[in-house]
Amino acid sequence: MQTYSEMMLAGSVCLGAAIAVAAFFGRGYFGELLDAVEADLADKLRRLRASTKNLRAYLVAWQIAIAATFLGMLFVAESLVFAVLLSAFLLAAPWYLLRRMAERRRRKIEDQLADAMVTLASAVRAGLSLAQSLEILAAQCPRPINDEFHQIVAEYNMGKPL
């Protein structure tokens, strides 16, 4: 008859072997999933004018943290339900954070828009062209609205009509 510790050891070895086999045979699927998630998050970050540098490394670290949290809660707290719930929360966290960043950026732009339009109207009344007025706004307005004016000016300089 086996003792409890021998059964736990055998179970841990079997679980580790199952995870290793799943990781070996599922690495292609994991790579495709990681590529899709990276493309989605990179697109959202670009729209927020945020850096996408080292995004892949952050995603891999994020996946490792989710797996470690799941296994830690499963073995330390001995609760499958808590481990799954916490892992699901961590899985959804990047999209939630991006949504919060986008909302904060949108609110800041809305708050800055009235002052920017007053400045734009004053510059046009002073005799500057619309393109020159936008360049002044891009240089003088605070972030994040100046990023938008920089984008408009850059596209205009490349030949896009206002």
C-alpha cells in the first residue's frame, strides 16, 4: 500500500509529464495564438500612440505568470475554482487595461479640445493658414492632443489634403 506522499509524488510526476507533452505538441498552436494576441494588442497600442517595443517578451512573461499563478493557486490554495478564476482574471487584464488607457486618453483629448480650437481660431484670425495654425497647435498643445495634431500635420506634409 502506498503512502500519501508517494501518491502525491506520482501524481505530480504524471501532471508534469502531461504538461510537458502538451507543451511539446501544442507549441505550434501556442505560437499562432501568441501571434494573434500580439497583433491585436500591437494594433490597439499603436492607436493609443504607445510603444509596442518588447511586446512579445511581455506577452511571454504574462503567459508564464498566468501559468505560475494557476499552478500556485492549485497546489498552495488547493482550489481549482480559485485557480481558474484568478487565471481568467489575469488572462483578461491586458484588454481591460488597454480599454482604461483608451478611455483616459479620450477624456484628456476632450478636455483639451476646446482650448485647442480657441487657439486654432485665434491663429487663423491672425492671418495664418490652416496648415500653419495646425503646426502651432502641434508644437504648443499638451499631450495627448498634440499627438493628434502632429499626425494631421505629418499627413498634410506627405500630401494628404486637410
